Amino acid sequence: MRGEWQKPDRTFHNLFIEVNFEYHCAQNNVLRENNTETPTPGYPLLGASLGFDLFAKGKTKMLTFVFAAQNILDKAYQDHLSRLKYAPV
């Protein structure tokens, strides 16, 4: 979900705020022959971002600011296709 404010004032332009949610389903249909693949549990991920363009004296663009956070709930997960999940802990 993303909200944008297009009406600029003297300093801030293109202000936006965004919240995103992903759910990765469990992967249980795996190839178990020769231990080439292992099941992976499902997991949710929550992220958010906000940003704006900063102008000087209403005319000159000085800076584009974007702040983003991913995995806000600090959920430990392993991507099913990651080869790192086979490495020793």
C-alpha cells in the first residue's frame, strides 16, 4: 500500500509513505533424493518506506530522501532457494 502527496509546498515535493507485506508459503514438496533439497517453513515479512524531494527556495532540488526498513518484525527465515541454508551453523 502506498500513499503519495503530489501537492508541493516550498520545501517538500513528492512525499510518499509505503507499507508492504509478503508471505512466503512453506515449501514441502521437495526432492529428497541424495539430500539435494530440504523443506522450508513459511514466513511473513513486513516492510515500510517513506521519502520526499527537498527543494531550496522552492526552485532548486537539493536532495531526494528515502528511508526504508525491511523485515520490521525481525523474523528469522531462510529463503527456500538459498544455498546458505545447507552451511553449518
